[in-house]
Amino acid sequence: MRTFIKNIIKALETERDISKPVYIINTFAYVNGFGPFCSKRLFENSCFNLISYINIRLCNNISRPNLRMNLTNQTKLEKRKKEAVKTLLKMVDLILKGKNNITGIGPYLIPNILIRKKSIKAIENNYKTLSINCDTCNRCMRCVNNCPTKSINYNNNSFTFLPSCTACMRCYNNCPAYSILFNGKFADPDLYERYHGIR
């Protein structure tokens, strides 16, 4: 996301005198480790002005060795979806009225900032923890073809994970053979449930 924002700012460098409003919809699982302050900082000295920032809580989508979690159940998901719709409608209403709507500021950001500092490194190095058990892999190529950042290469009967991985875990959650390993460990699907999206 940082790269995306930097590229947009760079593309519009010549328009610094024209203020453009920015509306951010931030989704998170447990805590918002980013916050409006970080977002606003990304747009400093540019033609963009942060007008609205909202948080929408969704769900955890990762349960794996060393990070076993219970996935959010359908009842909670439905409740959160309804809350998300209310939050979005309020945001739109305030935008139409020309009012700013910056949320996500408060003392709870302090532990979130600490979590973010730790998680940034974990996300950056996530690709180093991933590998594929070629003995169980059926070569369906779902992981390679569905990776949104094209961070999995297959060459000479071998898979390689690249630093461009953003730890979205789509490969892991959707591998039909459960062949994605973490630090060489197999994630038994009976113990580590896979997330397949909000139904």
C-alpha cells in the first residue's frame, strides 16, 4: 500500500497546488496497528489532504503453527458486516455534508503501535518462513496463479517465495493439498482451520 500511495503522489507531483481529498477505509482483524497519523504522514508535502479515515473490523484469516487462532464464526462475521455497512454509510453521509471524519484516534493506539512495529518485520520476512512440500503438492498451481503480488515462482519442479509477499496467506488458505509449510512445519488442517472468505 505504501508503494501504491508513493507512486500516486509521484505521478501527481506537478499538481501540488491543487488539494485532492483522501478517504481511507482501513480493515483489520484484531487491532488497528496503522492509524490515521501514519496515513496522514504518507501524504505530507503532496497535493492530497486526508479528509476521512475509518476502521472496519473484519476477521482473523490465519491459523498456523506458532500462531494458532480460532477463525471468526459466521454469526460474528454477519454482525461485523452490518456494523461495517453502518460505518460506511455514516462516512458517505459526512462526506456529502462536506465534513471531515477521522476515527481511530485514542489511547488504544499505543499498544497497537507496538504491535505494528513487531508485525512489520514479520510481514516483511514472511516469505522466508514459507515453503512447499513437493511430495504432497499436486502441482495444481493455485498458489502461483492466485497470488495477488505474483510472489511465488515455479521453476524446475521447485517453488520459490519472493520478498514481494505481503503475507495475505491466500496460498496457504486455499492449497487443496495442505502443502504450504511454515519454517518446515506442516499445518494439520484438523488443528489449523483454513479461511476461505466471508460467505
